[in-house]
Amino acid sequence: EADIEGYDTCRKIAILTAVATGKEVNYEEIPTQGITKITSMDSSYAAHMGAAIKLFGTSVNKDGKIYLEVAPVLVDAKDPLYAVTDVFNGILVVGNMLGASMFYGSGAGKLPTASAVVADVVDCAKNKGRNIMMSWSEEKLDLLQIDDVKSRFFVRVSGHAAERQSEIEELFGKVEIVAVPSLSEEFAFITGEITEQEYREKAEKLDGIQSRIRARI
């Protein structure tokens, strides 16, 4: 449950953000969505597009405020995190000077877990009788609200693209239509960058939405 509901990812991104910012991050304040609502239909669309659905923990510095979220994200083969599968974890860091840098390795399994546990035991033995301070302060990090964050959205809707595209574009503006030949009673579209609040307001006016996933395509 900790894995598939995103709880483990949530704690990891909270710790990484605390290390990066030097401030306390309350993981309970991070919007968290797991993969239990992802269906075989969603996977069919992803495969049709040469893409994949990955569970992301996201931490973004936007004008000095940090936005945090855990959610499934649609990525294509150009994304460095596309190839992260099985028990492996990937951390993609993007800096204003560094550019993109990725860290990749096992995140589960008896030997990687044992290695991490033994490293902690050795650390405790080396520092017997001493407290090692955390690398961040007790000052609480000010988090940006999810409503203000822009993203692209992959949205599945019932009906036929030829009949509904104009209705959808009247609400969302220019969209990218995705149709899978074997799925004749529905199709999907990918929006441009809009905020979470804008998406909700527009989605309330559109009938037949089956699902939606954030997209980095």
C-alpha cells in the first residue's frame, strides 16, 4: 500500500526537499495520489503513444516557493525517467546552471536494503555517544498551493474525436487528439499548460471525462 498509494514516494520527496532547501517539510501537506486509479485503458493509450505512466514525486522551486506533489505522470521515451522500471528509482535534478542530472539505482530488494541498513549501523557505531544534527532546520517550508501550478493534462473522454473536438477546444483551447483504433467508444486529448484550478473549472463543463493524468510530453 505504501508503494502503490504513493506514501513511500511522498516521504522520499519530503526528505529530498528538506535536504535541498534546509527547511522542515511536512509530508502530510503534500498532495498525494497513487496508481490505483490507473487502468489498462490508460496503459493502452500510453503504449500507443510510445509513452509510459510513472509515479512521480515532484519538487519544483517557483519564484522562491516550493511546489510538491506525488502523482502518476505520462512521459515519453525522450524523458530520462522513462526507462526507470522494476525495483529501480530515478532522481532527476534540473538546476539553472547544472542543467539536467540523473541519479539511478535500486530502490528495493534484499541486498540494496541490507546495504542501506548496514551503512546506518556503521554510522551509529562511528558516532557512539554523539548526536548528528540533521541537515535542515526546524523552520517550516512555505509550500505553493497546487491550484497555482501549471501542467499539461492527458484526458480520456467518451465519444468520437470528430464529433467532440470543437467542443473540447472551445473550453481548453488547442489540444492534441489521441485516438487508439481498438477503442472506438472513446478518445483522449492532451491540453496545453494550464493550472490545476483552470483544469477543474473547464472539466466541470465537459461531459464524459473518464480519467486524467498529468503529462510531461
